[in-house]
Amino acid sequence: MRLASRRNAVDAYRSRLAAEAGRIDLSLLADDLSPLVVDDLMDGLRIDVEGERISSPLLQRLRRWRRMLIVGQPGSGKSAALREIAAHCASHADAPVPIPVSLPRLLKGQPGRLTIDGLVDDAVAGTVPDADRAPLAAYLKEEIDRGCALVLCDGLDECGARAPWVAQQLEEILASLHPSCGIVVTTRANAQGAAARLGLPRVELAPPRDLGATVDSVLIACAEARIPEPDRAAFLATRRAWIEAAKKEHAHLLEVPLLATLLALVCANAPDADLPKGRAALLHRAVEQSVHRWEQERLRGMLAPARPWAPTLTTGMLLDGFVTLGRLLNGEATPPAGRALETLTSMLRDPLRWAMPPAAAGEVAEHVLRFWDEHVAVFVVNSAGELTARSKVFTEIATAMWVRSCGAEELRDWLHLALAHTDSDGAIALAAGLDPRTTEALLDVGETQREATLMVTDLAARGVVSLSDNEMERVLGQLTDGVLGALVGEPVLPRGPSKPPKFFPALWDKTPNTGPWSFVEAACLLALPSASRRQRADLVELSELDGTAKSIARTLCALTDARTDASPLSGAEIEALRAVLALPLPQGTEMVQKGRRRWEMVGGGVLTPGMEQVALGAAEHLSELSDDAGELVFALAMHTPGRVAERIYAALTRAGFDTRRRWGNVATSLRHWVSSSRDDRTALLSDLVSLYGPCPEPMDGDFWSLTALGDLLAATGYSDSPESEISRTFAHDSADERRAWLDATADAYGIDKAAVAAQARHLQRITVPDSLLNEWLVASTPPLVEPSLLPDLGQALTDAQQTALLACLEADSSWIAWSAANVLINLERGCVPWDGQKLFDRDMTHWPRYRAALFHAVAVMTSGDRRPSLLARAASSESADHRLAARMLVSAVPRLDPNGSIMEALRRDADLSVRPKDAHQAAPAPTHWSCNHCRTVQALDTEDCPGCDDGVRPRPDG
């Protein structure tokens, strides 16, 4: 009975945690929506690891390491990440049992010290009935003692001033845990100093790459709750298109979880008519909703009592604070938090706004900053004490909100300065969407700044603003002035970001082309009423365009008018469009090999201005055109910038034209690579299974972390080896050779071969390719601590194993050879079953030089008492292979060259191929280089070896 009760308690505990996977409660945001579940939410969680250029999947790294400190910005999803980890572990039989602990909640009991018992009691509180708590707690403690638990401690930073004490207590607990027992601690950067004493590997929770799946789930929930079934598809299609367009306009829009969810709800609530032009209004509404949600929680008493909010704080103050902080960030990249508080205090003391006394204003300012920093997490104080924006869009919407309250002259002054660079284009667009006065002000500025007029036409073409008849007339007049100015040589002012990027700055240059085309194209893309089209035609005529440009302009006018009138093209317009589509395209670019490792981009040309807009328009009228029109538009798209090309491809796809072949070669190559890699993994698993005969599967096979298997892969250097070398292993080296190598390597590092074989056999039973790949990625993740060789290798390895490793030096794959060499050079203290001097004298010139040198280096290192003389002989040899072997050896084992004389001589070697890279330019200068393949000596000005098909001169350092 007692066992059944315990089993029921454990099952209930696991079920409760598992049920939280992907769960998002929307009750505080929308009363009519039930909690929704986002599938595979865990898969989207990623971390940034110091020293690595790209982020890694959180679960993959945690499974391999079992311990980590997760640092993240407020609102970045740290608590959600621990909830997802707990749900994953609770629903996977091979995973350690999760023990989620809220550190701030634990402190409420004011414990004198933290203990394992206290952590367990916090985890079980409220999860099972009181009668089941004792057996459940006993079970969790047993799993901790066995090393089969994962303790998840959330919110170290929320412990405030007691965070250092909590960290010290956790340090003591950590020291008492079983080595295999996992622990994860989360904190903001402001408490990572206290957390450092834990000695856990620090990672940063990466911003979500895209909360699109979450946003889509919210839209679907709204549709199911509010929209009749026949209308749901259209409802969702409209809003998905809006969200996609918003993401393209604001790249980081969906990186803040709360605002992404609020934006989806606002989008769902908005009428269809508001969506095309209402991006600014909806973003503004999402910001307001975050404030009203907080107010609702405060009224319901649902805010954390441990850190109460100032009673005088109001939603109006918070919204004013958002604008104030956004404007501050817009003018200063990363102001100190102190300056942010001063600015907020000044805003609250302003007699025309809140007129608060100095002391009260200072207190409320802290709470305003805390709200946008911690609660909503759009303006965040980083670890250096500087205010930063999670996304530029938040400073832009703050600026747009400021525009609504500023005076007309102040607005014009801001636009005059903002138009000088492209940095403010997003803010101007959002301001225009929020306040119609922005369009009028832009046209006022446009009397002297042509960029302002072009900005208005762009906003109108994108549907951000609607122009009145008077504004339309002003725009056409200013565009005509622009054409006339261009014809008399009016200078074009450069326009781009205030701080051009270091790489490919030309991609960000938005300076209009000289000549009248920019103004002509802007006029052609304006949706004009019939009465204004004659004025546009006159503008095109007076622009003095050549015949081709004039044809393109007239075609653009026809396409724009057809869209405006929702009418088909006329017969004459179709013929004109066909003629434009048939215009010659620029020569395509191609990579031409100029040397064995030198390529140049040749060919290519600039697409005739206006043609990309013609392609976009033509794709919408494909059904009216001849059968070959799709091919012409597709060919045009191949010459347009990426974002424009994708719009053209999307329009072609909607018209039923197949555009998939643009990825044809890439897809074919990718399929071949995937198939080849899968075959290699299958062969490697068979090799690993062979390390130990069949045996009953262990009760705890460590199938969650795959430690033994992963350590053996790490010992071989698997994750650092090029894919090509791994493929060569299975294409050219025999299974017997591979298995002997793996057997000896496992023994050299003291890795349990029975565990390796059991884990490999476990992976073999997985039949779903994606699931197997996920498990393999866990195993091949670099371990927290690299495996180390046993101290006395001579005793650990038999003569047969040592000889097998020596044979591996002549394996076809360098992966095997280098891995074997790493073991062999550590056999220096033992008696090896070969004569090192004879190996040193062996002719290896039929091998590439680096492989030959590796063989000679091992020969020297394992030659016992003759090592010093052989090393000296190698360093002074006439053979560049031997000299390179000496260089490799003293680089790997510096104690062999105690005074540095050998390396110094090699740094001055006459052969460039022998010198280390950082000595390529050292004096005296080298006199020649020798081919690493055929050994032919070449002059320094020769790049490719004429004696063979592969040799190239060593690359210069840097």
C-alpha cells in the first residue's frame, strides 16, 4: 500500500509538471481565452556560450552538462525556460527527476540556512495533496542521492540584498551533491557576481529567434473563441500577413515575450480595415496594454508582495516614462541608469505634467524605471549599469508617441534633423501612422529637403498614410520641382546610417541616384485619382528620360493605376508591359577560379532602375499575360535584392507559378549531405556497439546525457573535425581499423566501454531520423570538462592496442590519425613495442607533409632515451618534413625545448612552409617555400605549385 501511495504521488507530481509544457495563460490579457499550448516551445530556447559565435539549443547543452547558471534579461523567459525543462524531464523516462525551486518563495519562510530538505519541500509544496508530500519528498531525496535529479533554482536576482547569502548557501548544497546530480540557477546580470561563487558554467539566455509560433497560437485561440468557423481562415490569413509584414519592418519586434503576446491580441482585436495602415496604432496599443495589464494585476492583488509598487504610481506616469526613456535612448546610445532616473525625475517634477515634490518624484522614478526594465523588459539596465533597448522599435514607438504631444514647429525641427540619416526612418514612419500632422510637417520640410518628399511618397505607397487631395497636389508639385532641380544639376545629399556598418556599408547607403529618376519613380508608384494622373504624365514627359526609362515609367503608372482602380490592364498596357519585361537583363555574376584557393567575382551589372517594381506589379497580373510572362518575371527576380526578390517570388507563387527551383541545386546538395552524414552516423554507431558484447540493458544507462558515448566522441576530437575527414573515415578506412582505434582510445581515457556500447545500442533503436539526430547532437556536444588521458598509459594500453594506434597514423582519415597521435605522444614514459628511430627514418614523402610530420613527431616522442638526439636531428635535418615534425612537437610539448632555441631556429627557417604562421614575416625573410604535397621547392612569388595539382604557397599571417 505504501509503495502504491508513493508511486501515485510521483506520477501525480510528474503529470503536473509535464502539463506545463508550452502552456501560456492568457486569462489576465483576455478573459474569454483559455490557456493555450505552444508545441515544441522547449526547442526554441537557446543560449549563448562564451567563446562561441552562434547560440546553442538550451536543452541540448543542459543534457550534456547537467549544470549551468542561466543569466538573462528581465522578461527574457528564464522562468519559462525552467518550467519547460521541468516539463521535459517529467515526461521523459530517461531524464533526471526535476525539482523546481523558487528561491524568492523559499526566502519568505526566513530560513536560517538552505538545505536539500528545504529545496525539496519547496518543490513539492502545492503539487500533491498533503498526505502524499512525505512519500514524494522521500523519493526526490533518494533520486538526489543517486545523482538522478535536476534541481532547478529560479530567481537568484529576485532575492535582492540576500542574493549573496543565498548563493553561499547553494554553494554548500552543491558541494554535497552527487557528481551526476544536475543543478540550474537563473539570475539577472545584476546578481551574477554573487552567483559566480557557485562555479557553474555561465550561459546567457539568447533572445527568442522568433516568437512567431507563440503569436500564431494566440491568433488561433482568438479565432476559435470569437470568430465563426466559416470566417476563421480569412481572419487568420489577414492577421498572419500583418504580423509577417510587421516582422519584416521591425526585425526584433517579436523578441520580447510579453509584448509579442500583447501585439497578437491587439492585432486579433483590430478590425480588418485597421490592419493595413495601422501598424503604429497597434504597436502603440500594445504598449498601452502592457501598462493596463499591470494596473489590472495590482487591483486584483496579484503582484508580488515582496516588492510593492509606489502607491502614487499611475498608468499615465508609466506611459510618460516610456516616452521619456525612449527619447533618451534615441539621443544617446546607452545612457547610465543614473541619467535615466534623473530624466524621469525631471519629467515627474515638471509643473506642466505631474508636478511632484522632489523626494516623491525620485521614488516614483525608480518604480517607473523598474516597470520598463523588469516588468515589461523593453528598456533594460544591463550589467554595466547602462540603459539599453531590447529592440529599436521601442525607441521608435516612444518617439512616435512623443510626436503626438509636441508642437508643430518642434515636429518640423525634429524631422529636419531626423531626415539627415536613415536611423530615424522607422520612427518617422510610426509617427506618421500615429499622427496625421507628421505628413503635413514632412511636406513643409519637403519644400527645402527633397528627402522629405520622397519619404511621404514611400509612406503613401506602403499604405502607412493616406494623402488628402491637397497633400497629393503638394507631393506632385514637390516631385516636379525635384525633377527640374535634378535636370539643372542640383546636388544629391548622401543618406545612410549615422554610423555606417564596418562590413558592406554600400548595402546600407540610401542616397538617391543622381538625375530625375528617383522623383519620377516616386510619382509613378503613387495611387492617384484620375484627375491627378495628367499631372503625373506631364512630370514623366518633362523629365527628359531616355526611351527605355520612359517606357518603364509609363508601365509603372499603368500597373499602379490598375491596382488603384482594381481593374485589369488594357491590351495596349499588356503589350507595353511585355516589351519592358523583355528588356535585356544585366549579365549574371559568377565566381571564377583565379588560383587554387583564389576566386574572383566577375560579370554582373546593375538592373535598370524601376525594373524591380515592374516585376512586382507584373506578378500580380500574371493571369492576364502570356504563358512565358512568369519566366520573364522569375528571371527578373533573380537580379533584384533579396527582400524584393522574396516579395516577387511570393506573388508568383500566389499566381500559381512554381518558384521552388531557385533552391534546386542547394536542396540537392543538402539532401546528399544529409544522406551521407546519416550513413556515417549509422556506421559509427555500429563501431561503438562493437566495443562491448551484448549484455542486459542497465537500469540507469545515462541515456539522457549519454555521458560515456559523448566523452569518447570528445576524446577523438569528433566535434572539431571537418565533415570531410569524418566522411573519409567511413569511405576508406576499414571497420576493423576504426574499432581498434575506438577501443584503444576508450581505454586510454578510462571511458567505460560497456556504457558506450549500451548508449550506442540505445540510439540504434531510435527509428525516427530527426529524433536520432537530436540524440546524436546531444552526444556530440562538447563536455563541460574535456576527457583526460590516464596518467600511466603504458599500463592502461596493451602492446596490441599501442600498435593499433600506431597503424592509425597511416589511416586515410586525418580525424583518426590526429586522435591516435594525441594518445601516442603521451606514451613517452612507457616501453613501446616499436623502435622510434626506425620509424623516424621511414620514408613518408608519399603522404601530405602534415601527416608525414605527424608520424615523425610520434616517432621522436616515443623513442625513449634517444628522444633528445632525434629531436635535434629533426630540427636540423635537410628534410622539411623532419623540421616541421620538430616544430609540431615543441609546440605541443614546450618542455622539450627548455631554452627555446629549437623553436627560434625554426622561426627563421629558410623554407616558408616550415615556419609557424606568426613568423612568416620575421627576419631574416624566407627564401622559398616547398610544396606540402610533392615537396617541390618554389620561389616565393609562385602561388600555385606547378609540380602537382594541389600544392599552394602557405598563407601569410593575418
